[in-house]
Amino acid sequence: MAEAEEEEEGQVEASLEELIAKKADRPTITDDEDEDESLLATGRDEARESLTTKVLPVQQNEFVCKSCFLVKHRSQLADRRRTLCRDCA
């Protein structure tokens, strides 16, 4: 029984050392420019797209739920006094 515990401890220590060695081998990102370049290098389309979006104010037929903070259509309004949507009411 003691031998099995010693073997298990040895395996845990070996795997811990392997993880530490792998972490040391990985390059670290220290600069924002490096981070941007690494995102572009991943090949993701999202990283290459422009992040400009036109934000519209809440329209007359919409409201913001006070619980989930989502903009919903007036037909989803369940509690007019507390301004809650059907999902949150």
C-alpha cells in the first residue's frame, strides 16, 4: 500500500515538473502590439474585422429591462411599473 502511494507521488511530481517546463517554453506576450499580432496570426476572421459599430438609442417601440438590461420590443413588456420583460417577470 505504501509503495503505491510513493509511486503516485512520484508521478504527480513528474507531471508537475512537466507542466512547469511547458509553461517556461511558451512565449509570453508583454506588449499590446504583440497581442494584436498574435490575434491576427490565429487566422480568425473576427480579429481582422473592423470594430466600428453604430450604436442607436432606444427606439420608441423598445424598452430596457431593469433585470436583464436587454433592449426588448414593447410587446415583451410584462411589468410596466418595474419595467421587466416577460422572461424576467
